[in-house]
Amino acid sequence: MLADEEHTISYFNPNGETLRPKEFVHSGLDDHAQSGEPPLDIWTNLRLSRIEEGIVRMDSVGMQQLGLPDVEAVFPEGAYAYDAVDGFLRDLMWYLLDQGAVIKTGDAVDGPGGDWQATVVDAEGPPLTPHPLPAHDRLAEAVRLIQVAAASGPRPTAARRHLLADRGWGLDGLLHGHPGW
């Protein structure tokens, strides 16, 4: 399965930014062979980056190699447990794998704290840069999510919502791209 099995210690997939130990790959492939599900956890990854003080983005890497958009959530730092956002994005990745690229701009998606509004944006890769990539360098699309309607449980405070808006990452800024980009 892995080239030069005896001397192989890990598997690297640059398209999914994954580096997995050999044992993880074998175990994962065995599990996926039994379930019939593709090995998303081997092919894809999630990463967390601070866009600027107080604002973070968690996004997937690798869905584009499957012909699907990556997913990302932008939210005030500390507003949600990172493992909750991780699970939310991984569930969306499985949903897209099963249903195709069906999430459209304006769709509401249930996630940590309530509904998150989706928009389809150009995927420019990390970190978010102040200048868009030239058209020939654009990667693909991503589904960007921001929490808009809180249910019970943790949610951004009014001060954090204003922080997002003041920095151009409020709902309008997230749905239409950062101002000036």
C-alpha cells in the first residue's frame, strides 16, 4: 500500500495538508474498507488560524481534490470550543461528500450556538491576504460560515459581534468578502 513499506514512517498528502503515521493510515484504510466510506480523515485536514486579534478562522483543506468546496468558519476567538467547530466542519465535509456541492450563499446551517449563514467565496488559502490572488491563481470555491442566529448555549457576546463588524468581518463583510479585497 505505501511505497517501500518497511522504511515508510508516514503518509503525506500535500493536497489535504495531511501528515499521518503509517499505523494511522493502515487502521483508517481498514476501517474505511469495512464501512465503505472514503477515508476523508486521511485525505483532508482542518486548520485554525488567527485572522487578526480576536478573530479566528477554522477551515478544511483537501475537499477540492474530491471536486468539492472546502468549508470554513470565521468567528470571534473564544466564542466556541474549537472541538465543537471542528466537529461541525467535519460533519459538513461528510455532508458535501454525500450530497455534492449543494450549500449555496444564504443557506442556513445548524452549528455551534445556532444557525450559521453560508456564502460561497473564492478559496484563497491561508492566511487571508489583503490582496486577492490573480484570476489564474484562484484555487476554487469555499463555503464560508458565520453564526447568525443563536440557540441556547454559547454565543458571541454583543461586544464580540461588534468587533467582527468593526473589522469588516460582520455578516455583510463575511458574506461579500472583506472590504477592500
